[in-house]
Amino acid sequence: MTPSVFIRQALASDLPSIIRLDALSNPYPWGEALVVDALQTRRNWVIEPASESVNTSANSPADNVLGWLTASAIFDQSELELIVIDSAVRRQGLARKLMIVWLQAAAQQGACELLLEVRESNLGAISLYESLGFELVGRRKNYYQIEKKGQTEQGHEAACLFTLKMNV
């Protein structure tokens, strides 16, 4: 069952919540410096429980951020930089909701193409992207490092490149 949620543009005051979400739910966290940069230079949305949003003003966002999406835009393209959903509420359609908000915003801004890359091992994300119409257009072999806890040997995995042509 999909929980009742509220999606809004992220604010600078969301920084602590986004950093906490990134650290706890992203297996490869960005860290504070990259999150700060994203909030300053990209389009950003957060998703929070609807019950929390009732008591939330623009100056005091809820501390209960369930997800965050950041995307860049240049010319007629928009690229998904990161989407992260709280690990406690995954598989409930929240990532899909955030993706749809990004798709709609990109279309309104006249984007002709949406881009993203994802680790080849992230099968849930790949399934989501394909269900939204993204097509695999390439791979970057050995792009992402895989850190295996407790092992000295490390491996690499491919980045899968996806695109979605917009009907503008």
C-alpha cells in the first residue's frame, strides 16, 4: 500500500534531513558537500508523509524526509543525479512518485531527453526506469567500484546508461 505523501521542492533548510537520509539509506552516500552543491545548483524535490506536511510551513520543513531526488538540466536535456528513498519505506511506490514529478517538470521546461545512469546491480531501480519508458542505451564497464566489507579484494561493476526521449 502506498502511503499518503506530500512532494515539494527541496529547501536549503532540508539539508540536515537530506544528509541523514543519504547517510542511512544510500549504500554509496554523497556526503554533505555534494548535497549542498546539489541543493544550490540543481532541481530538487523531497517526499514526506502527508500528515507531517499539514503542520509544515515553508520556513520549517518536516524533519521526516522519506525521499530526495536531484536532477540537473542543461539545454534541452535533464539528468537524474540521485534518487534515494528511506530504506524503511521502499517498495511502496515513492521513487515512482518522485520520478513522475521530475518527468513532468522536465517536460514543462521543454526537455527533449532525460538521462540517467545506474549500477547494473540495482535491479529494482532498473525495473522502475524501464517501466517509465527509459531505454538502455549503453554501459560503462568497470565504472563503479564495489567495496566488499571485510575483504581486501575489491571489484567493479558497470554503469547502465538510460535515456527517455520526450514528446515535446
